[in-house]
Amino acid sequence: MDHVYQLERDCADAWPAVVDEPLGQWRLRAAGGFTGWANSALTIGDPGLPIEAALALAQTFAEGHGIPAAAHVVSGSPVESALVTAGWTVDLGHPGGAESVVMTGSLDGFAPPAAIPVLSRPPDDWWPLAVGAAEPTRAQRRVLTGDGAMGFGIARADGRVAGIVRGAVVGDLLHIARLAVASSHRRRGMASGLLAALADWGRRRGATRCALQVAEHNRAAVSLYAGLGCRPHHHYRYWVRA
């Protein structure tokens, strides 16, 4: 599990919550409810106290930040049985689906760079496709702009934004997220172009491999990344109080 846990930590660093507090090796995260990743307890490693007590602290933390208590759990990890005993259950109603797959791959599988800019800060017209609103909330801005090496790809057509993507480099890892293409421009290779531009941006900042999270039921996205040489690394699920 060590390699899985390290990848989870790197992905968490690439997707920073507004509040991120350690509980032993766990991380308690809150970001105003924007994404499950940034609003859950990352239950990897040893929390430094019995799991049931750690879950109680995670619940208190969530209540204190005005979000539902949730645990981000690697599928098949030892904490799952303790969650059942403590009265938690898999969140079958999670907006992203009950189970997600983390895919990884080498950047060598990506196409040559496309003529799509990757910027160090998101322009104003990047946000509507990213968050569904012209102006992001404070939490959305914090999670998506974060700290460190962040890249914001934006493709325009006919003077309008047609596609976006967001990347973050942590060590030699390029974390890919928020890939979105306007419905009027799908099936034209724009997603691949955005990813090619982002991969080139990441290589120039020391990245050699990539990681991304995809809802397991999103077969189109899984197929897209598989075509670039990415393969499933592990799965995770969100758990909530029963």
C-alpha cells in the first residue's frame, strides 16, 4: 500500500483544500463543500489513535467547518472494516459516483504539443467551464489555483472558450484535472489537444508521469486516458455516516 498512499498524498498536494489539518498520517480537509476530494478525511496510514476515535474527530472537524462528514478511503485498505464497525457506509449518492479510479501513465504517451496556451493563472473566461459560474467562490479559487506549479489550459474557437484543463506539478508528477470541452466542440480532438499542451507544460517543469481521478462509470473519460497510455493504479470511495 505504500506506493498507493504516496500517490494519494501527491494528489492531495495538487488539489489543496482551504483547511488541511493532520491527524497522524491522516489529513482532515475542508473547502466549503467544493469537491469531495477537498472536503473529506484522507484516511491513509496511521491516524495515531484508534480508528473509531479518529473518525469521531473527523466528524467533529467536518461539523466545525460546515460540511458533511466524509472519509476518502482507498478501496481494499484496512480502514474499511473499521468504518463498517463504526457505523459508516459507502456514499452511493456521491455526485461523482460511488467509486473512482486513479489512473497513471508516462507523459511519453501524449501527443506532440498543441498550439493551446497553458497559463500560470486562469483568465476570467476560464472559470465558467471549470465551475459553472462566471465568478468562482473563495473555496473554488483556493482549490483550483492553490500553490506551486499550476497550469491552466484554455482553447478558444470563434472568440469563445471551447475547452479547458487544469494541471499541477508535484515532484515528477503531473496531476490532471478539470478537463472540460463545450458541447458544441466535442468529438473534434480538442480534449486531446488540451492534454497534449498540458503534458508539454508539465515536462518543462520536471514531470515525467501523470495521475488523474475518473469516476469509474465515466467510460468515455477512462477510454480517452487509456488511449494515452494511462492505466488504473487503484480505486477509492467516499464513506459517510450511515
